[in-house]
Amino acid sequence: MSNTINIGILGASGYTGFDLIRLSSLHANVNIKYASANTNAGEKLSYFFPHLNQSNIDTFKKWEDCNWDSVDVIFSCLPHGSSQDIIKNMPDNKVIIDLSADFRLKDPEVYKAWYGRDHESVNDKKLMNLLQSSVYGLSEWYRDDIKSSNLIACPGCYPTASLLCLTPGVKSGMLDVNSIVIDAKSGISGAGRSAKKELLFCEVGEGAKPYSVVNHRHIPEIEQELSKLSNISDIKINFTPHLVPMSRGEIVTIHTKLNDGSDFNSLFDLYKDIYKETPFVKILDSGINPDTLSVRGSNMCHIALYKDRMYNSVTIIGAIDNLVKGSSGQALQNMNIRMGWNEMMGLNQIALFP
């Protein structure tokens, strides 16, 4: 295969879709062949996103009208449920990078319980094979699996930030998996682009509010991956998300405890060592706090660790851009890994500040 590939984007008129167009347009090895959005088919891309007027894509197309055989990598930015219904109709042996939840959860019953609909794999052999063969696309922790996978299930934004903060300590056995409390806050773009009363400016513009308290759909995803990484079954976390009045950005504050025999300095050194060669995760020095402005528009994740006043307790704070590292940027990073390219290609943007 040549160094230049064709990509197609399903669901290109949403927030994750347009950020994928933005990032891919700067990628030296990528040609955007199709941007499909059935609801907006025939409409000019520049009408919806004037800031993308330099893209080579002129209009949105219906996915049925695209020749997917001419595409090397397919990104699906479709809603949960719709993604699996369309992906099963894609040509075999294409690299598919899915940004929905449809292939993240390995147990169809867990998917049904949290997403309110059957996973079609229970009645569709092709979808079951796709689900079983899919790789969880947390780039920093599943690189080797991503390199050989044709279906990469990108994590949600909250799981990305939470798992990058927790994985070194959980995998090493230094953190107590029974004491994890995650307080998460996200910009409004995390709720999608659909018109909803609760997302109107007057509803969110000057306040902050929790939502999906104790039953957010990203909970089983975080628990699944922590259980896998720690080899401890049935991990349960306490997770509360909040909407805050900003367009993009996400910050998670995690309270947990050290296991007996572990100490904070060793934990901090572990994190510094594990992430020292990763281009997009930075462990901040003592005294520097993560904030969303420091990662806005970039694929970076900033993490800080704090020794808590309570005995054997630690606080871990992580900040990402929910649309980049938490979504489209990580998807592009996974494509780079899968294609054997430098994973920073198309993702060199420095954060926008202020």
C-alpha cells in the first residue's frame, strides 16, 4: 500500500466528525475521499462548518452512495446503535475505526443493560465476529493489538481520561481498585450536536450540573478495562459526570487509596517512567495543576498526582480535549499506529491558549 491512503467518514456532520475532518486535512498521508451524513446529504460542507472551507470535500453524501471499496480506512462517527447497523454493511477487510460504543463492551448483555437496546451481534454472525475481534483503542495501552486489528473501538472521552489516569497504578497493583471515586466534568460538545432543551445556552450557560448520576454509560467501559488490566474481576467504581459551560474540554478528579506496602513517591515515579516515551501523555511536575485550557485543541493528556492528607490516599487529576484526545484525535492516533506511521502525524497541534 502506498503512503497515501483514502479515508471515509461516516456521520461527518457531528462534532466528532468535523474534528476528524479538521485533523485529517492536515495529515500528509491522508486523502479524505468521502464525508457521509445521510440527514445532510447534498449539503455543502462549508455551510455547516465554514472553518473547514479548505477541505477537499465539497458536499456530504449518503453512505449508500459512497464506493467504500475505494477507501482504505473507514471512521464511524455515528451514534450508538446506528454504527453497528452500518458497519456490518461495509466491505470485508477494511480497517474500521469506530468512535461509538458499539464495539467497546465485549458482553452484549452489558451493552443492552446500559444502552437500552439489543446488540445486534446476538442475531448476526458477522457482527458477533466483529465484536469478538475488535480491539479497544486506548492508544497508549493497546498499541500492539491496534497494529494488527481491522476493527478498533475507540474509547469514550470519560474512559480515556480516567483510564490514562488510573491504569499505571491499577495494573501495577499499587492502587486499591475498591476505592476509586471519579468526579468528571466535560464541555457541552460531549453531549453531541443534536438540539436538546437541556443543552440550550440558557440551561447551561452560567452553571454546572451533574447528569446520569451513578448510571452513566461510560461506567461499564471503565470497569471492563480496569478489570482486564488488573486481572481482578467485577471491579466497581463511583463515577459522577458534570456539564460545565465551555464548548470543549474535560477534566477528571480521581480519589483513591494506595494498597498497603505502596507509597506515593514510588507511585509518582512509576507514572513518570511509564509515560516518559508517550508523545501525548504528560505527567506534570509537582505544583503544576492540569487545566482544560492547557490541552484545548490538542491531543494531549495532562496528569498530576497528589499525596492526600488522608492516610494512604491519593488524588489524580487528568485533563484532555474531549473532542481530540477523547475522540477524533485518538481515532487518528490509532490509524497512525495501525498503518505503521509516526503516531503524531496530523496531531502536532499545540494547545490553543487562551
